[in-house]
Amino acid sequence: MSTFYDEVGGFETFRKLVDRFYAGVATDEVLRPMYPEEDLGPAAERFTLFLVQYWGGPTTYSEQRGHPRLRMRHAPFEVTPRARDHWLKHFRAAMDEIGLTPEQDAKLWDYVTHAAQFMINTLESPA
């Protein structure tokens, strides 16, 4: 039985997606401060492994980091509606470059838009 991970091209597709996404994050004035590491490489690796596992690939993420606990891991950061919108803008740009079928695109976009909304933990930024 084939998984979404297999259908879209496996690890390399997710690696390309995340690399393109982080290229946008690297220069984004809203998102970049949420990544305290100078090098975005470790964050990109974690995100790649998470997406790979979520979509039916190897379970390396959980083996290395345990349960994803996404809201808990993002709790130290102010994830506002504005941050969500910036995140989605870069993810959309990355998706547009990896050549998914319309059905695959819709499935992945549905997931990330719901996940991004779920991550909001602050409705207003301090003035």
C-alpha cells in the first residue's frame, strides 16, 4: 500500500519543500526571530523529518525527538495570525516549486493551513 510520502516522491520531495520554505523564512522579518539558531539547518532537518513521518515515511522524527507535541514545542514563541500568514506564504511558495499533482497539492495545503491555524497562541502582538 502506497503512502502520500511515496506518492509525492519520498524524502527528496520533502527535503526540497523544506529547503525552499526555509529560504523564505531566512529573510522574513516576522518569522526569522522565532528561530534562535544562527543556522536554520537544524530546524530544517527537524521539519523535514516531521513531515516525512507525518505523511507515511520513516519514523526518524519520533525516534530522535519523541512525540511531535507541536503546540508545546511552539509555545515559547508568539505565533500570531500575522506569523501564520507569513508561514503560509513561504510554504505556498515552496509547494508551488515541487510539482505536486492538483490532488496532492490540495491534500498537503489542507493539512498545512489547518496546522498553521492550530499553532496560533497569541492573538495580538504587544505594542
